Amino acid sequence: MRYASPQCEDFIVACRYEGKMKNCKTLIKRSLIATGYCCSFNYHYNNDRSRQFVQPDIYSFNYGDVENIE
């Protein structure tokens, strides 16, 4: 998946930070998220490759078996 997804520099063409043009490669980093890769700015976990993704349980009051419907 890492090599199949687009590189950030393929679609981010210009970066401005604090009113000045910057090299996008120094501002935007490719981050692994639960659904694949994402280009991120100022993302805390950019360099933490040891993270494990866990799908959280989803709870809803109207999900699942329904009983006693009149």
C-alpha cells in the first residue's frame, strides 16, 4: 500500500506557512493512518511507525437485533 498510494508532492504543489512560501517536503509528511496513508501537516504521530491500529467498537442505540416491534 505504501508504494501504491500517491506521493504528497504529486498533488501538493505549493506551501505557504507564516506568510512565506516554503518547501512542501519540509512541511508535509506522509503519515500512516487506519485507512492507509495521508499527507499531514503538524501531525504528532508522523514518525511513530510502531503504532498499532485498533478498530474501536461501535455502539448505537438502534443497531443490532430488534425485538418486540409492534
